[in-house]
Amino acid sequence: MKIKTIKRSSDDYVPVKSTQESQLPRNLNPELHPFERAREYTKALNATKLERMFAQPFVGQFGHGHRDGVYMIAKNYNNLNKLASASGDGVIKYWNMSTRQEYASFRAHYGLVTGLCVTPESLSKNKNENFMLSCGDDKTVKLWSVNNDDFSNVRSDDEVTTQGLIKTFDGEHAFQGLDHHRSKPTFVTGGAQIQLWSTERAKPLSNLSWGADNVTTVKFNQNETDILASTGSDNSIVLYDLRTNSPTQKIVQTMRTNSICWNPMEAFNFVIANEDHNAYYYDMRNMSRALNVFKDHVAAVMDVDFSPTGDEIVTGSYDKTIRIYKTNQGHSREIYHTKRMQHVFQVKYSMDSKYIMSGSDDGNVRMWRSKAWERSNVKSTRERNKLEYDEKLKDRFRHMPEIRRISKHRYVPIVIKKAQEIKNIELNSMKRREMNERRTAKDKPFVPQRKQQIVGTVFKYDEKRRRRNIDDEEEDVDSD
């Protein structure tokens, strides 16, 4: 006769330490938990409601702001809590993001500051040294040392100062954009010409201009550091390669591009902010179509920036709002606005991707949370596990009607809501007209939305040849 006895080891449920919680045995057999999905749905619904209850995106403004509109913001790629901003009256401020107070404030240029960037830390001999490049309408590029002691004697920013100034580069025209190479002591400027400079020489090294009336924005790739992109007033986007010292591709769009930003994790992708209320995501290997179109704004998109993780972008618009998008989705997951914030000209992610800085023409630099419900306090292991579990539940049940309605609901200013309604009516009427034309004219080609903004490219992409090459490669792999 066989007798079955219940046997269990004390190691499974007796804690090793007095501070350790005892483990509870759990049978994971799904037949014993018939209401598990219903319980998890309820937990996901409650987590979604709590997320909206705790949504407080605005953190605060930096100091007392600027006297003029903030038209330039530059982040320090090697430091979490340093930020530079420049205004229309030529004043540059260097901020401590932890205290939201300024390290230094000085007048750098006569008139508008049109370009600003913090130089890489690898170029400084001392790790604690901070250098900054700025350019303006006064036809000069200036290299500054922005350490705490450099501006201790500056009492007023009414006059252009030479304290902290290391070097001045004189140009023949007003500059429109500026960016520094990630590893070499070179920088590039935009304007009537696009010029490559060295910090060790007073004159430009080369002229990279290629048929643009005025170059408005220049930006170096963060991974492939010799690749450069520029936008022009002729609605063009041009790619350059400094290894050959020549442009490689140019596309022309229907409207002007205001800003450009490279993906820090995928070296060949970049996003642009356009005047047609959209942002476009491109692959530089094939620019005949956009990878994605980011919609929802009702006015020109003035600036765009990638999060350091490369999976989200933030846009600032002339409609006085900030929107956050996932790179694989076309509609924004978040919209930020305040009553006093005016047209947003600059937006930047912090280097830990937890905060967003915005500059608007009301003179304020503001700090926002990238996730409105998230708090940066120290969390216990139990609390952190609970938050991660809630995130997984919200992602699992995100398509359920009630959860989708709660998570997507946002209050927006009535002006923007009305503008969105009018814009939707216009877009629907244009689609209806195009369908009617295609119904009567059978030879009318269908142009997808990701190609509609492109007028033309200089070097054509042969889709048939590319597909044939891909098929040949697949056949070679199969034969091997």
C-alpha cells in the first residue's frame, strides 16, 4: 500500500534573514485562476486612472528667465545638470538644472543670437572646464569659457562683455546656425554660405554650399560624426560628408524646414520640424519617402529633439504647445501647455531623458517631466516592482476601449481644439476630392502621405534595382 504525503522544504518559505519577507507559495496553474484576466484588467484600469490623477508635467521655470524671447537652447552632452540658453537681445545664460539658477549671464552679441552649442568635454584639457560657441547677426562667432569664476565680476548684461571670451571668428555675413563636431576641434556655421571652421584658425577651412539661398540650420551626426545635415530657405535638406568634403544628397520639400535632429541610437535616421504643421522622420539611405509623419500640431513646428534613448521625440510649435511622440507612432502621446507660455521656439531633452526644457518668446525657460505621472524620488524595491508591473499591465490592455479613452484624454486650449476641428475638415475634404479625381481619371497616380511633402531629390533612387538586389541577396542566402 502506497501513501502520498505532502512534503515541502522549509527553505522555500522560511526567510534567511529577519529583515527578509517570507515567500508565499503560489500555484500558477491557470485552471485554478479563472478570473485572473478580469483581475488584471481591473488593475490596469486603476493604474491608468492613477496615472492621469498624478499627471503634473510642469516642474518650474529657470530663474527669472530672459528679458527677450528665448530662441536658442544648447545642452551639455557630457553633463546632466548644465544648460545654456540665448535670447533675442544677445544675452546668454548658463544654467544649473538642479537648482534652476544661473551660473553665468552675459551679453555675447549685438542683436539676435542665432546659434549656440556647448563644445565636447574631450576637447578641454581639464574635465571641469566648460566651453561654448555662439554666433549672431553681428557677423561673429565667439568661443567662451563658462566656468563659475569667469563671470564673477560681471554685474550687468547691458553691454557686450569680453570677460570669459577666448576667441572671436569674423565672418563676411550674418550667421544662421552653428554646431560643433563631436570629436574634432572643428565646427560648422550656416548663413549665406555653409562653412567649416577650426577652433585653431581664424578663417574658415572650406565652403560646403550647394545651391541654397540661405542655410538656416546645421547639425552634425552624433555617431557617424563626419556626416552633416543642413536645411535651407529654399525648402531643401542637404547631407554632407566631411571625409570627401562634398555634399552627398539633397531633397526639396513643399515647405521650409525649421529644425533637424539626428537619432542618437540609429546613425542613419533623423527627424525634421516643418512649416506644414508636421515633423518627418527620414532615413538618409533612402530619402525618397519619410519613415513616419508626426501629426497633431495646428501651426508650424519650430524645433524637434530626440530623447537619448532614441525611441521618442519632442516637438515645440508656434501654436504654443509641446508634444511628445513615439518614433513608431504618428500621433502624440502627450501635449503640454500653460496659459502664459507663448510660441515655443526651442525644446530639448535632458541627457537622462526624464525632463524636457522649452524656450518660448515670452522669455522663460521651462522644465517639464517627460512622463507627467513619474516622480524622480528614491523608490523601494517593492514600489519599483509595482510600478513596472502596472506599466506592463497598461501596455497589455492598452487597446481596451475604456483604458484607451482614459489614457488618451487630454484637455487642450479651446483655440487649439477649434483649429484642430477646422484642420480635420480641410484634410477630409482634400482626401475626398482626391478620391473623386482618381475615380474619374484612372491614370492619376496614388501618392502616399509619406511622399506628398517631397518635391524632388537630386540623386534618384531606383526602387526596382534595389528590390532586385535584395532578391538576389536572399537567393544567395538560400543557396548557401
